[in-house]
Amino acid sequence: MSNRRNWLKQIGLGAIGLSITPFETFANPLAENHISQNLDNSPILLRSNENPYGPSPLARAAMQKSINSSNRYGWNLSDELIALIATKNNVSNSNILLGAGSTEILDLVLQYTALQKGNFILAETTFNYWTFPSEKLGLKKITVPLTADKKHDLTAMLKAIDSDTKMIYICNPNNPTGTICDYEALVSFVKEASKNAIVFIDEAYLDFTKEKSLSSLAIENKNLIITKTFSKMYGLAGARVGYAVAAASTIEELSALKSSPNLSVTVVSTNAAIASLNDTKFIEQVKAANEEVKKYTVEQLSKLNLTCIPSHSNFIYFSLDNYKKDFFKQLENHNIQGTKIYEENGKWTRITIGTMKEMQRFIEAIK
């Protein structure tokens, strides 16, 4: 571990052996448009809640340096990443399972749930792409409407649990609404709901908040599973690194459904994640930039008389009810990629928070 710390210091101070990209370009990781906006006609990508600033300087250097070792399996690297993640979350190594993004963890828990046929419960509207195979796995999906202010209705979700319920999913902060559950209310919900089913908390966007994770509860509760990702705050969406935090016995049961537990993350991606955890300066910069640009965007949307839901994430959920133009056509005309209408009642849509220049172009496009 000490050797790797020395190596991380070295790649943070000077050029690396490979010259794919000049290391000088890593000096200012939050320089506007340094990743995707080199060409004037490049699309502005505001659809998938990605980090617009790219991976951290240490992560990019680590990925380049590790390409030559991609001919070897990453068993030892995986162990190192698991140890770092466990330390970050104040749990043991046995409480961590790696996945190729949190989506793989979501798929795995869906398979785990399907071992005993029944139903699972989630909010309407929430992140649900991982649920598409549910019927083929023999599961029934039950949705519970959000509250009027677009939050999880934990009381209604508790009432929806029946003898066939095997799992309840909560995305916190929620995608696409950006709302967050009250911590104490969520803890109470977990204690009650986990008596009868698995409670699966998706904390993909929790890094953008000051809220506490429920990881500490998971190590003692075999029916609580937390998933986290390097895709958002750490800028590694394309590298595909995620993980589960759960009781050791639950991790063992999930691992038994994989032919090679912890090996679905590549050597290059694992090195990137290790380096990312050591680049705290970059994370602080990303978080501060996200808050600044989010404030600007909400203010501008409000000036256009568009209602926004307070966001605890790196995206904004807002209503197009008062918008007179064709919103998506305006985006298309200005080479901006957005998402869709998530709720017809109120015409609610979501936009990712890009760089300041990207969001200024977005506002100009829809004026």
C-alpha cells in the first residue's frame, strides 16, 4: 500500500511515461470544456448526470499508466480498492462487493430477490432502468407515487408491503427529482421495512450532499443493502466502478451469484478508482463547482417562470408547464442533449448540471 501511495504522489507531480495526453492538461481539472468541448460543434451532454469535468487528474494519469498491465487479472488491485472503500465507509472488507458500476449491483440484487418469487416496491418516479428484466425473472413491480413535493412517500411504501414483498428500492437522493429523504425518517423506515424484505438504498448521488450514509446500519442488518458508485462525483461513468455495502453474510450470498466476484471491474478502472479516492482536492472542487452552477441555473430557470424542485444532486428537476416553446426542439437546435418528460402531469423534465459555460448556453438556448 505504501508503494502505491508513493506512486500516486509521483503521478500527481510530474509527467507519466505514456504520452497519450500531455500531463500539463491535468493541471486545472475544472478548466471549462477541457474534456468534451474542444470543438465548437460538439454536443453539450446534459442527459445522464455525468461529471462534466471528467475523471480527476490522478485518475486519468493512473488509467494511462495501468494500460500496460491490462494483460493481468486484477485480484490484488481489487483487494486494495475494497480496503480503501471499506475505510471510507467505516466498514470491513467483508462488507464490500465491487461491480461494473452500481448498475451491475442493481442487476445482481434483482436476481437475488428473484430467488424467491414475489414483488418489489419502488417509487414512481425514480431510477428504474434496472427493473426492466424483473418480469422475466418472475417478479412483480409495485410502484408508489411520490408526494406532492416529489419526495419518497415512506409511509405509503410501508403500507404497500405485503407477504410477497421481497425488496424495496429507494434512490436517495432520488433520480430524477433530486429530492432527499429525511435521515431519521429513513432510518425508521429501514428498521420497519427490513423486518419483512430487503431494503435497497441507492446512494449514487449522496456525495453531492452533507447527509450521512446508511452504510453503518447495513453491516448489522442482513436485509439492508447500500449501493454507491464512482460514476457521478468521481467522473468515472464510462469506467464502470460501483459497489455494494452490506452485512458480510449478505455479501457472501450476492457473491455466490457471480462466477468471479469483484473481477468485473477492469484493471484500468480499478486503478482509476484507487487514485480517485486519493484526490480529495478534485472532489472538493467538483462539489463546489456543482453548487455554484446549480444556483445559477435554478435562478435562470426561475426567471423564465419554470418551477424547480430543490436539488440535492448534480441535476435539476423542473416543470415545463409554463414553457411556451418546444423545449426539446430548442435543445436540438442548439446541439444540446437533454432527457425526456418524466411526468406528463406538470410536464416535469430533468437537466444535468454541466459547466458554467454549458449551462449558460443551455439557458440561452431555451430563452
